Amino acid sequence: MNAAAKNSPRTGSLPASLAYAEAFVAESEPSRVARRKASGLGLASISGGVAAALTLLTKTLSAKAVVEIGTGTGVSGLALFAGMVADGVLTSIDSESENQAAAREAFSEAAVPSRRIRLIAGQALNVLPKLSDGAYDVVFVNGDPLEYVEYVAQAERLLRPGGLLLLHHALWEGKVADEQNSDDEPLIVREALEAVQDSGLFTAALLPVGDGLLVAVRD
């Protein structure tokens, strides 16, 4: 074995290590219930690793005002609330009222005060332009992947300096990294990632947690 091989990272046990990392932070009971409801509705939830990352990042930022695109049944909202300050408000947008009803139940189960919850039913691209410029600490994107480029443009406007853009499904089932893959979802997600890089407004990192999480700080 040459010196380079000796000093290179060991990758043989990587899948097991990733599974260990994903399960490292225990999930709350309200989150488990919300995850089961999502499964019953045929919805995919963020992974445990992504949930832990959302909580960590919002807590590090002492986030008070957060926008979420894609409420789902509340799994990601619970993770965001767990890191936000005690009086922080989550504005969450989803086109499906059934999803938001389930999310509201999850938030109630977790004893989140109603004054901290702002659920808006509607199309994200119709709602986002109505939100205030530079008023948000975090924008979490987990909506329609075919609208990701537009979501990035809205996040540029909505985030305060130092705020975070968190873009879920940033690796889209492992297909984003394959530049020969021209399917709609990985293609648009790839364009969204390039938009972040090319904007000159963000300092970004792409984390291989869950289905991929882009973390970008608004400069």
C-alpha cells in the first residue's frame, strides 16, 4: 500500500457510517407520529439526519423568523421549532390543506403555541412575493423541485444578511451528481445549486445528509 492510500479516508464502511449518523439524534414522539402520518398520506419526510441538521442550524443562528416551503405533516417544522428561539415564528407554505391539518396536530402535540405558527395554504410562488424583504433568518426549501430556481431567487430577497438558505433534496436520489442525467428534477435542482454558486450572494456547502442538504449563508 502506498503512502497516499494509507492516508486516504476509509470508505469501505461508509453506508454503515451514514446510517449511524442519520440515527445519531433520537427523534421525538411528535415527530415520529408526524412521520407515520406522512407515510399514510404517501408523503416522503426529511430523514432523521436532516431533521437534526435543521435543529442545529436554526439553534446556532438563534433563528426567530423562518420560512418553510413545503409543510408536509410537520416533521421538518418540528425540527425547525426545536432550534428556534422561544418566541420564534414559523411561516410554512403548502398547497395541500390536508397536510397542514396534520402538521397543526403535530405542533399541538409538541406544545408549540399557536402564536408561533403561521400556516399558509397556497402555491409557494404566489405566496413568497408577498413576504417582507430581508425579514427572515432561515428559508427552508422542501417544495416542488421544478420550482427550486425560483425559490432560490426568492430566498435571496427574503433573507437578512447572515441568514441561511437550506435546500432539501439537493442530491435528488443521487442523480444530481450525474451531469448526463437530464431528467426534470435532477436537472432543475442542479440549476438551483448553480444559481446559488453564481449569485455571489451566498457562501455555501453541500451536505450529503438524507437526500442532500444545501446550506448557504446570505452574505
